[in-house]
Amino acid sequence: MNRSITLYGLAALALALPACDGCELETVEDAPGTFKGTVCHQVTGRPSVGATITVKAKKSGGDIELTATSDGAGKFQLDNVPPGTARVTISGEGVHDLAVTPDPEIKTGLVTEWMDPMCIDPTRNLGHGCVTGQVCNRHTGGYVSGASVTVVLSNVQAQAGDAELATTTNPQGVFQICDVPEGTHTVLIRGVGYQKAYPATVTDGNTTEVVANPSCNAYDPQDYCVVQGRVCTSETPPGWLPDARVTAQMLDAVGNPLVPAVTEAEPEFTDAEGRYELYLQPEGRWRVQVQKGTFVSRQDVSCLKGETTVIQEGTQCVSAGECRFLVVTGIFDRIENVLGRVGVPQSRIDLVDGNPADLTDDWAFRTFGVASALEGYCGVFFNCGIDEAAFAGPFQNAVVLTNLRNWVSAGGTLYVSDEAYDVVENLYPGKLDFFRNDDLPSDAEYGLPGDVTASVVDESLRTYLGQDLVTIKFNYQSWTPIIGVDADVQVFLRGNSNVCADGEPCSSSLTLQQIPLTIRYPVGPNGGQVLFTSFHLETRPPPTDGGTPTEISTGDTDRVMRFLMTL
């Protein structure tokens, strides 16, 4: 790790000595120098108070050792340090035998200053703070080096000039991210054989330590009962589900979870092949729960200390059997069909006509005008081709927007397709930047027909699909391009797309390079989220005068949607 060292001092003094032929000269040592600096906690970046700084240097007659103690600001100073190369070590609060590298060079009559690069200043950006942590893989007993760390903002919009909220862990598993907006967010950590998610509440001018592991010791299998399993999807055919959250809760004598849940396993996440391993204490009867988005699986197991229980493959397939879904139908798109293919029974899907023939039918207020009407729904889905009057324009209904926004913040999933984009544009202005003028209803709908080969830019989706590219058929007159996203928006697909350059009557076109085609962003601290796709999921029937159906869905886009349904 590079350390910053600065030299400065007084003007040199030249001494004129008289000539002395044949005199015996006494050896005079060079004047000493000063070593000063600031040391900080190696995880939190705060000043390390009371740390011991030891300097070892050479002097005629033997080596000497000097020590100093850091003050309340982590600062220290050692005077009378012999010139030359010195070895400096530091131990104290959050600092364990730290060696300053490279070895500082002490100069005669000069001050050598060292600044610990792990020091951070959370007050440098008003309304922001820092998140830090040290990541330990308890399965291996080693710190996780080179892991990606990302802060996913919850219900907070990044401001222009905000830093990218991502970094990697250093060789000691330490990460530091500053300029994080105030609020409660999620810190995602992914490394080789490791994945965790932690809540982080950031306050102005402060540092939040997300995960602390001053010692990193592996689980001892003899002290735990171990449960291993593999999670599958409920689609046909089933697949293995990565990135699902797995935890367990101990049961009482009659098979009910202990309340309060004082005995609960540390959460784990499934790997790329859907596998997981839990270490549980004490032995007994446990309920293993797997969750990804609104899809869950629960299974009770008995485990004994020092033994491993393996749950049979194929018995932990997640489903949405406990959820209800509300689908707003439109002229286009058929998201309800995808829900059926991921295991949601039709009895749990409620359909609302979002494009009624009676223009006086205020379907949006009738559906969302009472907040309690949304209770019990895990997801609300807007197909393309709805009447958006309640969401945008002069008849916008604030009650409808407020009730939907509150429902998402409480943990709901909102999915919107293509030309229903005004719904998300007015619920969360600024999250997505659509083509042309966002302030005008339906003004973004100028994507041109044609096939697009899209790149899969999200690692989890790429693992699920087993491919890097997907084909999207924009076999309809127009569609809605996204041209920019906020800092915490997760992009799954990007592709080059042709659009009308001048609106109506579209006399010229241009190609937008690698624009987002499928996105997701979190809302609130309770797992709420918004999903948006620019493409449809349908096959239009043949014309009444004969011909063939218009293929719009592809095998690729269908599988993408099945993946999104598990988020």
C-alpha cells in the first residue's frame, strides 16, 4: 500500500571553519530530523487515538528506538530522529502492527511527514457520509480480497457530481466508500465464493462501519450443524437459482418458529449454480427459508452438531404461491402469461382493464384510489397500451401516485412495460431519462421497428441465461427508448437502437449507442423495487383477412422476464 511522505525544513546553515593542517578532527554527526504524521483506523478511516508509533533508526554507536503516541486527532511527532532510512511500525486502535511503507528517509534538519492513506474525511461533501467495512469469509477463515462492493441507494436520488458508489476490497478485505448520500441503503459485496448484503444507515458527515471482522476465523464444523442445499426455479423446465438469500430459524417443540427470533442463522446467498451452505447453532429442528424477490421456499430440517444435512436436490424450488399479483392489461403485452410460467397460479392473478372502452371509466382511481386496496399484493404490473391519464398530463391524480409510491416503498414490486413509461416517469422523476422531452406525456415513444441484438451486461442475468447476447424483436410501430439512468439503477440489457430523430412524421433517424433496454432500481428500505423493459411479451394474432401472427416475444426475452420475476 502506498503511503504519502512529505519533506520540509529550515534553510541550511553554512559554517565557515578555519583551515587546520595536521589537526585531529572530531567526528560530528549530522543534525537529526523530525518524523510526524497522522494514523487512522484501518477500516473506519477515523483517527486512531492512543496508537503507539515506533521508529527504529541507525546512529553511530548502535541502533536507537523512539516512540510516540497519537493524540485525539491521530497525529504524532517524533523529534531527534537520526538521519537515514528508518523503520516505522504502528499498533493501536484499529491498527495491528502496521509497517509504514516505503521506509521513510529522514533528512538532516528537515521534517518528514506521513499521511495514512486509510484516513477518510466524511465531512467533505455536505449531506453525505462514508461506509466502511472489513470482509471475512467465515467458510474459509480468510479475508476477501478483490471483492466488488457497491452501495445501492434506497429511495434517494444521486446528485450531479456524486462519485460512483463502488470499490473493491484491499488484501486485508477492507473497503471504504465516501460521498454516499444520507439515508438507509444496501451494501452489496461479491467476491470469489462470497456474497453478502448489509443495510447501512448513512448520516451527514459520519462514517458507518457496515461489517467489522478484526479477527477472521473459519467456522469449526464440529461446533455447528451444517445444512447444504441447492435452490431451483419453479419454471418449466426448472433451473438453478443464483443470488437467492438463504437463512434459517430455529423451531420450538411443536414446529413453530421461536418468537422472538433470537436464534436465526446468518444469511447466505446461493452461488451461480444455486448452491448454499449454512452453519447453524444449536443443533435441533430448523426452518430453512430461501427468498429471491417475492419468491420463497421453506423447508424444515433436523441437524446435529458436527454433522452435515444435505437437502435433496429438486425439493427447494422457489414459487410465488403465497403472493397475489395485480396486472393492468393494455392494448399490447401479456405479462400475465409470464407469471403463469414462473409458477404463479391464475387464481392469484387479478386483472384490471387499463384501457376501458368507456372513456369516463376512471380505472386508475378505482384500482389505486384507496391505499388498502393494494394490501396483499406482492407485485403490480402495467402492460403496454394503457390509459395513462391519471399518471401524466392535466388529469394526473395525486392520490393514485401517492398510494402506489407508498406501496412500493413498503416492499412492493412495480413492473412497467414500454409505452406505459409515464407511470414510472411520474412516480419517480429523474430515475430514468427517456428519449426526447420527459415532461411531455408519451413524447418518448419514437423507437423504430427492427431486431436488436442486446448485450447482457448484468452478471447474474448472464449466469442465469448462460449467454452474453439476446435478441429483441421490436415488431411494432414505436417503442420507448431510455437514454440515461440514475446512479443506483441496475441495467440488465443494452443495445444499439434506431429512433426517429425529428418526431412526427419521422423523416430522419439516428442510432442511439448501447442504451438501457431493461432496468431495475430499489425503492425504500423494505425491498421495494421498480422494473422496466422497453420490449413486449406477446404474440399478436393474425390479421382478420388472413396471414400469420406477428412474433414479438422471443425465447430470449421470455427467459429474461422469468429471471426478472425472481428479483
